[in-house]
Amino acid sequence: MNEGSDRALELWREGTARLLAGELEEAIALFTRSLETHPTAEAYTFRGWAYSFAGRLDDAIVECHKAIATDPEFGNPYNDIGCYLMEQGRADEAIAWFGRAKTAARYEPRHFPYLNLGRLRAARGEVAEALVELEGALSENPGDPIALRLLEMLRYKVN
């Protein structure tokens, strides 16, 4: 790493801490400074996440597209676009984005797109498809409490 990328990482980490503390404007400012120092897919994705917390879903989607253009191997923005589309009531469009997140080379936590797609499929009454997705989540993250709870609920509905 060079000095610029080290500083960008430091700003991104500080922005992430502010975001998790609920300090949206401060987080957005820090992510912007990080991007001005050295653009990264992570900073674009997390600035998008901050925008989504502020209800700015269209802006969040734009940030995710910037992240993908910066590093197409980074899976988080694909999953995030799927989530934002779901929030906008555009579930059909979200499906492909979750699929892309599942196959991204660099993505942690890898079970999230399976969980999200499982929730989407369950909400649509596609129980068999939802079960497959939730099993996929558990193969990526054995013992995940959310996947286990959703699986139990779906199996109860089926029986």
C-alpha cells in the first residue's frame, strides 16, 4: 500500500465506525474524503449504505454501481443493490443482483445473498426455492441463527 491508500483506509475505517454509531453525515463525509484520497469499492459501497440509512436508495444504488466499476470482484455492492431494490418493491430486479453477489470472488459475509434471496422467495410464497437458498446460507455459514429460524418457520408452514 502507498501513503494515499493507507490514508483512504484509515478514513474508511473511521467512516464505518461513525456509520455504525448512527452518525450518518459524519460517515458520509469521511467516506467521501476516503474516495477523494484513493477510490475503493469498499468506500463507495459504505457511502451507499449510509445513503440507504438516510432513505436515499437511488443514491445508494448509484454508489454501488461505482463500487462495481472500481472492483467487479467485490460482492457486497451486488447484494446491497438487491436489498435496495427489494426496499423499493422491485423484487424481480433484485434476484439477479443476489445471484451475482453469490458468485463474486471477494465477498464476506458470503451467506447474506442466500439469506436475502431466501427471504424474498419466502415472501413470494416460493417455499421450495426459499428452502434451497436458506440451505445455501447454512452451507456458507453453518449454524447461522437467522437462516435456521427462517428454515424452521418455512418447514412449519409446509407440514
